[in-house]
Amino acid sequence: MYSSIPDMDGSTLGARLNGLAKGFANRSSIIEEVEGWELPELERERIIEMLKVIRW
């Protein structure tokens, strides 16, 4: 999704995924937050679909 590791590290999505991995968030709350982000609809849908298939 990102062109480089630093781009991913500095992203809001990267921060949310780190929180999910560490147990500070859950997938449902991240998806709910992403639904409110001001992104093109297709980008938002792509992120949400990715979140739904992640297995930890």
C-alpha cells in the first residue's frame, strides 16, 4: 500500500495497525474510524477490505 517503509511508519493506518497488534485497539474500531476518513471511496473500501482479511 505504501511506496516506502518510512511512508508506512508515518501513516495513521500504520499507527492503528500497531495498536491492533499490541492489543490497544480492535479491528471493528479501526474499521469504524477508517469509514470516517476523508479519502476517495475506493481507497477507503480497499483499506477496509484489507483490514477484514488480516490474521494476527
